Amino acid sequence: MQKSRRTARLTRIAVAVAAMSTVAVLAGCSSAPADGAAGTPGASGKKFVIGFEQPLGGQAWREMGLASLQALANSPEYKDKVELKIVRTNDNDAAQQNAAMQNLIADGVDLILFDPASSSGANAAIAQASAQGIPVIANGGPYDGSDVYVVSTDWAKAGTTGADWLVKNLGANKNVAVLEGLAGVPLNEGSMPGVIDDLKAGGANVVAQDTNGWNEATAQQAMSNILQSNPDVGGVYSFLTGGQGVPEAFKAAGIPFVPVVGGSGYNGEACELVKYGPEGLKGDMVFGQPAIYAKGLEQAVKLLEGGTIDKTQLFPPLEINNDNAATFCLPDKPANFQLGYDFPGLNIQLSDVLTYYSGN
């Protein structure tokens, strides 16, 4: 059986698409054979070969997710079980992601984890993997497809949790500014309609809309532009970013703080609430743990070991508010240091994560 599996994998390599320009990072170094043949982990030096495709590098959230993933892969529980192949592509390009996943199949991986660049752009690779008995897990965001497992934050809930908080904390002024995240990305497109519906249902009047680009500097500039024409907004909803940039825009404009929803999970969001809370800043920062990637790895190993996992697993977001901000704020870390490096039940230590974290 091992021989036929090896032959099948060599055949896949022969027919694979031309290798694209990506960077592969290996974690959990292995003495596994080059064909990556799976078997009982730890037996004869063999490990499960698990690929992870990352379509948008450079963001602190994703960099922390990859660091948490690698920390778990190299932990005592997993280091003898897993060889991890991380492949990066650029610009959230679905075609690049699809090709990279096909290359992972050609490399002979036992399972593919991927953070979806779109809701359907990897269908060709997924069909190929399914035909060859290789499980695929969408890890970090949603994906449409019966052949795909999903291990993700419940991003729709992340959106409406903040919206519900905002309408409850608005004063007499119901005028609200909304900053969406990154247009076209599935979690943004799947969440924002529900956010707008919840805000309006709660009595909010959406008077201005823009994008934060999932970047605090962009959020600050967008909010500054809005305040020039709408200085009397009574609240701000900014999807998955803005907990630093939005309050700084109010501060720079000399306008009193209003309730703010953000959610990048940056250290600066927590510290901003600690800093400006005494001056009247009230906020709710709702975000998904980057360590959802590590949760995906845990579920991948369980599946490869013959266990069963739920087809779709959606986990609630974290919230940082005025009540717990001091607990999350790390004064010795920069503002854009990403929080959420651990995940319930995995016990990932910050000191281990920092070995792999390439952010600030």
C-alpha cells in the first residue's frame, strides 16, 4: 500500500502545474521521506505532512496566526507528528492561492489548511484534493463547498456583536459612521450586511461610510475625512480594525470621544482604552483569535489520526472593552503587536509564539 501511495504521489508531481513564485517555510523539521508518505506519526521518522496556504502576508493578524500555528506544531505534543509546509502568496489573489494549493497536492501533503482568499476561488484545487483523498480545511475564514471542512471564527457574529454593543451605548445622537474592512474578502462581504441591518434595526442612522482597509492608519485617515463633513457623529462602527485609528482621529480633531467599535486585536486597541478611558473613550474591540490557525492544525491531526471532526466549526470572537482592557494591554509591546496568540484548550505560550512571530 505504501508503494502504491508513493507511486500515486510521484504521478501527481509529474502532472502538477508549474511552480509559482512562493516562499515555503518549514516548521517541525522532519526526517520523513521526500514523498511525504503518511503513516503512524513518530514511527520510522514519518510525520503527517500538512500544508498551509496563506494568501495575504504582512498583516499582524495573519503573522501571529502563522506563529501560533508553528508554535503548536513544534510543541511536545505535536513535534513528532507533524511536518508543516507554509506557502505564501500575495494580494489575496484567489488564482494564486488555487495554484499554490495544487502545488501542495503535487508535493504529496496529507492535508491542506488554507485561509480562503475568496469563497470559491480554490474549487479546482479542492476538487483535485478530494479526488486523491486529501482533506482540505478552510482555516480562518468561511468557504463554500461540500468538500471543505471549516474551522473559523464566527465572523458574522463578530460583526453583529459590535453592532449590538454600539446601539446599546449610543446616547441621544444616533448618527453613526461605518468603516467596513477590505471589500471583496469573504469575511467582510459576509458580515457587513448584517452589521448595517443591526445598526438600523437598533435605531442608528448611518450618515457616513468608508473603508478601514484593515489598517489603523487607513482607519484614522478615513475617520478624519468623515469628521470634516460630519463632526457630530454619535458613534463609530469600524469592522475588525480602528480601535486605535478612530479615537486618534477624534483626538486630533479636538472632538469629544464617542462610543467606538473596532477589532483588529492589536495591543494598541487595549492600551488606547486604558489611556483614554479616563477621558471618556468607551469602546468594544471585537476580533477573532489569530490562533484559530493552531486550532485548525489540532483538528487536522485529529482527522488524520482517524478521528472525526465537525464539518463546520465556528468559534465566538474575543472582546476587549473598558472592563478588561488593562488585562490585555501589554505596555512593553508596540501598538501593532497582535493579541489573540492563544486559543482555548491549546495552552500556547507567548514565549513560544515569539520564536516564530515576524511582526513588531
